[in-house]
Amino acid sequence: MSSKLVERRLNDFKRRCGNDGDAALQLAYHAAMPVALNPELLHFLRINFFVDPPEQLPYTVEFEFLSSGLCREIDAELYEIEPEIRNELLQKLMKRENARQRIRDVATLLWQYVEYHSPWADRVELERAQQLTALNFLDPAKAQEWLDEAEANGSLGRGEREWFIAMRQEIEELPDISTLPPEKQSEQNDLPSEKGVDYTRLRDLLAGGKWKEANQETLAVMLKASGREKDRYLDVESIENFPCTDLRTIDQLWVKYSNERFGFSVQKRIWKSVGGKPDANYETWEKFGDRVGWRKGMFTKQWQDYEKLTFSTNAPWGHLPFTPCDWVGAVREFEISRGGMRVLFSRVTTCSIEVKYYFSNLNLGIESPNLTP
């Protein structure tokens, strides 16, 4: 395929997506990393990287991409980007700002998607190809070591050996991110704070899986960061002005040590998945409570008291931490809780805090129509 035809295909796809054209092309750059795509993986790429401004995309772009001239369906709900187009898309991904980190993020998502979901368990060669591709961007030396060991395995059949040789050639043709300039190193420490708050104890509690104590410590450090230790509670104004650096540190600790199960950024994703908006009604708040496990009951669901929360990783996604305005009093203070939650998630968005590799969305009700053209 000529370079002119590749460029024409890209421009056609951009025009097809109208006002979302530029961001849609960015999604295409990300979608070029996997060897093949299914609708679910494309969905995860969008909701992990393209649900917030400035690169915000509606779910309809997923269909536009899969049914565009950039893809071809090679099996039921399995799509491939032609080699020339894929190479061009990956080259454009390499030119993004902070490309090195973004490429590692996409590769990590791909690796974890294959690991957690096993969508191609019955297609061993495809599963291996996806893992090797991801590993090549994360740790090229390990990817080569994997290939070397496989090829040296005397028990491999001729077909398998040929596959590994072909895979090595394909990996060698992928862009080399080591040629990219290194990301700027932060001058801040591992637990930065604008207000001089020490987050060591919170980190240690989370690392030790002491979720209840960590939840209490989260309130303590947030009170300190907002200068409300004497008041002993957070009000809406204090959340509106909460320092972004500290909010990010707290969230990243929760996300890291819960394996991306808990955290304000996880809760914000779930909030948006049930239609959460600044003017969301009480029914939306109930849906959110149902999803994160704050409302329970077989026939009539009731808001749970604090002591009945589940302080373990057996809890639903987004169950912890218990949001600041709920700490004002009982969770049944609906107006306080809802108001505080809207403000908190607005602040999380303003501070550009995002959870990566969020794989529970389909189970949490995010809109995911049948995208097969």
C-alpha cells in the first residue's frame, strides 16, 4: 500500500468522525499497538485514555474505527490493521508529547488485558503475539529472551519454530522507543505534598492491606492538607480548593496498593459510568451506591453504615476510600454526600487525575453496544 493511500485512509477516517476527528486519530494510533483488535479491547483503550478533555471521545467512535478503511475483519469480532497503516499509526504515536510514557501505558494495558481477560485463550499463537508485542515495548530484553528460549526449545514442532521466527521479525520491525527522549524526571519526592503533609503512614497502611486504618488515615491527611484539623471534617469549599498534588498522591497510593481496585479516580470512572454529572439526580447517586457496594439488600436496598463497609479487596470496585463528605456523618445524609461527591469528582477532573488500565467497566454498566459492523 502506497504512503499516499495510507494518508488518504487516515484523512477519510478523520472526516468521518467530524468534530472528533483529531482525537479519533489519536485513538487509532493507540489501537495500532495490538497485533489484532476485538471491540472490547478497543473499548478499553478509549475509556482509559479518551474519556476526559481534551481528548474526549464518544463510544460511537469505536464503531467508526472498526468499520473504517483502517481495519479489516479477519474473524468474528476480530480485526486487523493492515501492516502499512499500522506502521504509520505507530510512528505517529511515537510523535505524541510524552510518547515514551504513553506507549508504556498502552503496552501495560495490552499486557494486563490479555493476562486478566484471556480473550484469546483458544488462540495460543495470537495470545503469545499480543504478550510479546506488549513486552517488547515494556522490556525489549525480556521479549528477546523469551523468543530465544522458545526457539532453543528442542521439543518445538516445525510450525511453532517458524512462528517464533516470524514473530521475531515482526517485533524487530516495531518502533524502538529507546530512541525517544527520556521523560522529564520529577523533582518531587515519591509522596509529594503542596502542604508538607507526610503520607508515609498512609502508604505503609495500604501496603500492609490495612484498609480500614488506611481509610481513617486518609481523612486525617486530607484534613491536614486542607487546614481543617480543628474542624475534624471536610466541607464543600475545602474539597473545591483541595491541593491537586496531595489529591493525586492520595489517589495514586490507593490505586497502586489495591491493584487499581480502589481510589478516587476509580470512583470517578464508576460515577461517570452511571451517568454522574454535576446536576445528577438522586437516582444516579443510588446507582453509584449500588455499584460500589454502599447500598445493599436483596429486595429493598439500604445505605450501609460505616461499620458495615467491606474493608478488604473482596469489596466491589470503588468501594474505598469512603468519600470525604460521607465522613461528615452517616451516609444517609444524602444531600451532603451527593453534594460532596459531585465536588470531589469535579476536583479529581480539574486536577487531571486518572486511573489507568481500568478493566471492570463492562461489568459496571458502561455503555458498550455491539460494535460489529
